[in-house]
Amino acid sequence: MSRTPINLGLALRPMPGESVCGDQIGVWSQAGQPLQLALADGLGHGPGAHQAAASAMRILGDLHHLPIDARFQRCDEQLLDTRGVALALADIDLHAQRLTHAAVGNIRSLLLRQGRVTRLGAARGIVGAHFRDLYPEQHDFQPGDWLVMFSDGIGEDAQIADALSSAAPTQASAQALLERWASTHDDAALLLYRHA
């Protein structure tokens, strides 16, 4: 993995009272290859959820060469002895200006363009306990567009589009928004990416 792109903000927070976070984020950036992003939410919270989500990131770190659907399949096979995870993956082809996205479970992924919000789809199931109807989707991804991915520790009523109209995608801005929106009853994760 090369350095993290500067137009990316990431934030994680364990459920209050827990020492580890059951949500995890992965970023893989290699010259000439699509930027690969992942957000995993281990079922439940605490060490078991953390172990499942961290395992997903470790597995994905070795699968850069595979298309999204094959990465999901490999994760499903290799997470069978864990609690399993909800998982969203995004590949951003910087040259073709194209976003490829797929998800399983209750990770939310949003594409924001000039105030318009498009909610990206997700299949039913659990990665590590089987899923069905995975549907990788492709979208035009232009400079100024945002990709936002977040776990269910952040409510769907969060005013994300409004908040991002004046925010830059930095670690500090992601952390501030996470603290504003995160539930006290779950782990929380937030990934912000703005296409330059």
C-alpha cells in the first residue's frame, strides 16, 4: 500500500465501554491501479467483531488483483470461522473516472454530486456466513464527486450532504463528523473520499 490519498478522511470509534472497534477500514493505493476502499462491520461489538473485521481487511490486502465479486467470495470463504461482517468495497479508476461498488449487509454507501445523493445498493447476507445477489454497480465519477461509506453506528438521518458542502475530506473532518453522528450503542466508522 502506498501513502493514503490526501482527499480521503477516515474515522473509527469503538462502542463506548469497549477497548477495540468492531468496524475497520482499508485503503489500497498503487500506481496505475484503481484506488481500492473497504469498510467492514463485524457482527456485534467487542473483540469478536474486531477480529472478524480486521481479518477481512487482512484478506483483502492480498486480493488487489481480483475483481470485486471475487474478493467478496474469497472473504466469505475465509471468514467462516469468525462472526462474519457486513462489507462494502469500492474501486475508483482515476483515469477512466469510474466508481465500481458492491456491498453485503448494512454498510451505507452514498455517491454525492452537486447536492444530489445516490444511495448505492447492497446484497442481503453476511460475509463469512454466505450472501446472495451481489451486484457490483458502476457509476461515472467526476471531479468534485464524493463517496461516503459508513457503518450502522451512524444513523441514516445524518445530514451528510449538508455537512460535506463545506468540509474537506481530512482525518480531522471525518473524526469530527463521526463524533457528531455516532451512536452510543454501537461501533462506528466513516470513510469520506472526494474525487479530485
